[in-house]
Amino acid sequence: MLGNLIAGFIIILVGTALLPTVANQVTAAQSGNVTGASSTLVGLTTLFYALAIATAAMGIAAQGLRQVGF
């Protein structure tokens, strides 16, 4: 259980540390020849990345708590 909670915190720590890099790369990709709906979807990449980090961390933490019996 403790290992799963620590893994969840590590995922959050590394994911949030990489979030500015992902945002900068998305901005750089949008500055090119991307317009319309494509620009909107590329802009949402940062949001989807943040949601994936949060979901993965919560899933691992929930799995650890489920093993204990919560």
C-alpha cells in the first residue's frame, strides 16, 4: 500500500515538473502552420496531459487503498 501511494506521489511530482515543458512545446507547435480546429486540438494537449497525470496518480493510489481493504 505504501509503495503505491509513493508511486502516485512520484507520478504527480514528475508529471507536474514536465508540465511547463509540454506547454512550451504545444505553444511552439501552434505557432507554425496550424489553424482552425487543429489549433484547438493541439491547444488541448496540455489539458489532456494534466488530466492523464492526475488520473494515473489517483488510480495507483486507489489500487493501493483497495489492497488494504478500504
